[in-house]
Amino acid sequence: MKVIYDDESDTLTLIFKDDDIFESDEIKDGVIIDYDKQGKIISMELLDASLQIADPKCISYELKETKQAV
């Protein structure tokens, strides 16, 4: 997964899969979802990100710990 914040356009993009965009849908004002040919989500774009996120330049990444089988 890739996260891109464009300060100039104030856009935050989350890229889940590096593939060609077949279709895009604005599901709410300023929230755009991109789909591949199979209809699977490949990316999400958030417009006016600084108005919706406390600090769009700061990213925290967390892996949920799972229990190991014994």
C-alpha cells in the first residue's frame, strides 16, 4: 500500500493495488474510490484532506499482533 499527500492540491491518496483505473466514483463530496476492471477497489482519494484529517503529513502504521499457534 502507498500513501501520497499532495500539499499543493491538498489531496490524500491511498493506493491499495498498482493497477489501471477502470472506473472512479465520488461516493461522498471529496471522497473518490477508484476501481479496476473487475470492480475491485484499487485506490481512494480524499480531497481537501487538511480540512478532514488532523495532520495529513503524519502517518502512523500499526500491525495487529496475532496469536501464534502452538
